[in-house]
Amino acid sequence: MSAKNSIDHLKPQQILIRSTNWIGDAVMTTPAVHTIRKNFPDAEITMLAVPWVADIFRMSPDVDKLFIYDKKHLYQGKMKGPLKLAKDLKSFGFDMVFLLQNSFEAAFIAKMAGIPVRAGYKRDGRGLLLTHGVTIAEETRKKHHVHYYQDMLAALGLTPGSNTLRLPILASLEAKAEGFVDCLRHQNPISHVDLSQMDENQGLSQIQSMNDDRVAIPVIGFNPGAAFGPAKQWPVDKFGKLAELICDNYGDSGCVVMVFGTDADSEAATSILHASERTPYHVLDMTGKTSLKQAMALIKCCDAFVTNDSGLMHVAAGLGTPSIAIFGSTDHIATGPFSENSIILRREIDCSPCMQTHCPKGHLKCLESISAEDVYKDLARMLSKNLLAVS
């Protein structure tokens, strides 16, 4: 770090942080956001985020305001949208901006908004647009992405805070999710999934009124999707086989598998349901039925979470949910779950990680070689109190 690049001595009143555009990346920036707050405790901090990651920061004590970069409605157009956003941001009089997103556009908007101190990595040809540009150190490239963002701030003279992921959830929403999942865990009938219609305390009152001698059963989250591409997606038929193994080995009481994802994952959820229909409500299709903040609250309540390398994998890590993360084409060191409660399952083969969206060799051996039985064995060990019996 050079003295010229240091900004720790400055006293900004208004700080803007440009979030990354992917859920997983946004989760991995939360320690860096906390570092910014710790170094500038008196500043008002605004997070500029696209709509689908905004819930990551909605309850953050490190962020005072959210500014939504809505490209679909408010800021349409490849040039018109960014220029309109820059004009709107300029009216707030920001003193400083931290660009956690690496794009040229992010730096261009900050420059056009007239923000005098513009700090970020010198990526995507944007170095001249930054007043405090940071070159990525070779040692940083070998670390987890949590350190990628923290190292950038350290290079700017800031004192890094804790590397712990931070994902606070609204208390009323968490209570709703706990009540809902407890109904499932105690096998209380639920005819359909609609969290928006459930009163904040309804689920808890149901449990209290129906408290009997039924044995609690495990509630396990599945996340079969991944936006990057099929080279990150463990085959759906293996998720289905895993659901069948869980069901067959648990006993007469059954279990609940909640399948999370977007509308695009609904077909996968249906396939998993058809693979194992042992109890009336064994598999619940949550795909496309929750907001991100609702999914976060539900995932926090799960006994375990089985997931591809994806945004929800990082959400589970940030919430401390015991998780099994299945890796194929991507780098488990750089973007693995940043949690001591996670297990990474991957196969050491010559071509992995290739970092490709589709298998260049057409065989997907990195994923196909991981069996449902492999995952089940780790899952059975992970679940507390011997909820699952290993066959």
C-alpha cells in the first residue's frame, strides 16, 4: 500500500458502495461492507444494488440506505440508463464510493456522478476512472473471495474487520419461517405453501396448539439450480435419488425436503418430487414461491442444506446452516462456502476446475462421479441427534 493510495485519513460524510450483481458475490462482500462501516463509523452509507441482491443488505446494520439500480424500469437503456442513474446519484452529494463490482460501467457511473473519491480494483479497463485504484496482488488471487474484497480495502489503508459473513434477518420474518418449518418438522398438515398469507405468529401458535407426542422429523433444503450453467449443476436425477435415499432410510415417520430456487428450477423440483413420494408432503416445491429474504429465513431453519455452487449456497454459509456443497467446474478455494458448518464434495480430475459453463469434453465427470449415496453418507453424519439412520 502506498501513502498516495490511502484513504483511511479522509472524513467522508456520505459513502456509496456499489454492490456486486450476483447473490453469492454479494454475500461474500458482507465482511468488507462491515470493514467500511468500522473505518468510517460517522458516515452515512448507501448501498447501490440491483433488485435481486438487495435483500442481502436490507437488514444490515452496516448499511443506512438502499438505492436500487432497477435497469428494467427506472434505468432502461445501455447508455441512457447509466447516465440517468449517475445524474440521480449526483444529487446526493456522495464524498466517496467503493466499487465492489469490477465492471467498467460501475466506475463510469461513479465518475459521471461526480463522486470525488472513487476506489476499487483496476479491472475491466477502468483504471483511469478511479482516483484510488488497486492492483490485485498475486497472493489475493489464490484466496477465497471474502479476502479478495477485504484485501482491496486493506490496500486502501483501511483496517480490515472480521471475515465473518453477516446476514441478519427481520425478526418477524424469522419467526414466521420458524413456525412454518416447525409445522413441517412435527408433521402438522399444510395444504399449500404461501408464506405471504401466513400471519407472522400463526405458525408458532399452530405448533403450540398441536403439540403432541409426534417425533420431530428432519427438514432438509435442496438447491438444484445454479445460474452459471450446467457445469455447476449436479444432475437432477441424483437429487431425486438422494431424496429417495433420505426417505427410505429415515423410517416410518418420513421427512421433508424443501426444494429452493427460481421459476427456472420448477421442472427440477417436479422431477425430485416424482422420484420419491413416500409421504403426503415429503417434497415441497418452493421454487419461484419465495422472495430472497423469505428463502433466507427458511434456509436458516433447515436442519441441513444440499446445494450446488450457487448464490443460495453462500446464503446458507452466511446463516450457519449445515450444508453440503457439490462442486464441478468452479473453484472451491475461491468461491466455496465460507463456513465451518459446510462440507465440499468434489472429484479431483485433470480438467477440473475448468471454470466453463458447459463441459468442454462433454462428459461432466466432475459431477457425474459424485453419487447420491456419497452425498447421503455425509448428510446422515451431518444431521444432529441421529435424525437419519445410515443404511
